[in-house]
Amino acid sequence: MEQFTEGESTREEIKNKLRQHFDGKIVRKDLTKKIKEGANVPVYVLEFLLGQYCCSDDESVIEKGVQNVKHIYGTQDRWTCRIMGLCGF
């Protein structure tokens, strides 16, 4: 059991170092998959936005970031529709 606790401690230490040095560049792939379903946006764009708005361990910050990302690509989709004359705006 001590080995498991030691492993968790090491994992948290690595996670903290990664956040310290690569903040804004770490992306949770589960969030990318969750948002990509139904989104007409390239994955690299979603990952960039998630890295900018969801770089935290706090679930409330992550949820707010996900809502911001959805708003950004939702606005982009409406703008693209308007430019191409595909929507009745």
C-alpha cells in the first residue's frame, strides 16, 4: 500500500512540474473528445483553445473554460454560415 501512495505522490509531483513549465500547452484529451462530438472544428483548434481556457485542476475553472470554448467555436460557426450565406441570419 505504501508503494501506491508513493506512486501517487510522484504522479502529483510530475503533474505540478508539467503545469509549471508547460502551462497552457497541456490538454486533457477527454475534454477534446467530449467537445469534438458535434463540433465542426478541427481538433488542433479545440486543443489550442482548451489549453488556453482549461489549464487547471479545479473542476469549476475547467467547466467555465469548456463553456468559453463552446461559445468561441459556436460564434465562429455562425460567422462562417453568415459569410457563406448558408444560414438565415
